[in-house]
Amino acid sequence: MKNLFLIFFLFGLTVPIFSQIIELDEVIIHPVKYKYLFAVVDEDSDANVKKLEVEVSNFDVTKQEYYSDEYDGYNVSFYIPEGYAVAVYDKDGNILKTIERYKNVKLPISVSRALVKRFPRWKVEKDIYTVNFNQKKWDAKKIYKLKLTNGEKTIRVKSDEKGNFL
């Protein structure tokens, strides 16, 4: 019995010595145009708008059949039923600027709360959401143009993405 115990003990010590070491291939992560995404995508943005903005950031102009490094920039248009985005890419595929316009999208919570607070009993009839991104500033100007109705009365207001009225 002692011999059996000793054999199992020695076997238990020697098995880890022969265990295999597995080496994994190196993983290379290429950054997406993350500065554009951080500037334009909000948590509570409309889902279709988010998808289009991710598509704009993932688009690689250098892999297109019409690409030629002779040209300094490319204008590329993206469309969804709610609106469109026009992006300007440089010859390396970086986003220089975008102009985006969407109709009747879901409003962010901050804008909705500001509307309820300032314009109670008013209904949003139409909205237009515009985004202007500029690579030099690494910032996006986001504006909601809203048409509000209350019975027969109609007013138009502008707001930024934080709910501040302009």
C-alpha cells in the first residue's frame, strides 16, 4: 500500500513536468477611426444612425477598385432611409470630415427631458439631426432642429445633443 501511495505521489509530481506549453499566434489590433467614433456616437443615439456611423468609420477607401494614391482625397456618400453621411477621406484612408443629416430619428434622453421641461404639452412633429465632424478639431457639432406643435400652434427650435437650446 505504501508503494502504491509512493507511485501515485511520484506520478503526480512528474506529470506537470511533461505538460505542454502552447504558444499562441501574435494578435495585432488595428485601431478603427476611433476618434471619429468617439466624437459622433452617443450612447442613446438612434440605432440606425449608429450603424451608419460605424460603417463610415470602418470603410477603407484604400481597398476600393477606384482607389489611386495620386489623389489627395475621396468623397464617399453613405445612405440609409433616415438620412445620409458624406465623408471625406485622405489618400491614407483617414477621415478628414463628415457631413451627416438624418430625419425623424429617436431623440436622446437629454434632449427629450429638456423639451418636456421647457415646452410642456408640446409634441415633436418633425426632427432633423445634423452632424458636422472635422478632423482638425477632433470634435463634432451635433444639432437637433425640431418642429413642435401644440394644437394649431407651431414653433421651431434648435438644440445640441445635451439639451441646450440654441
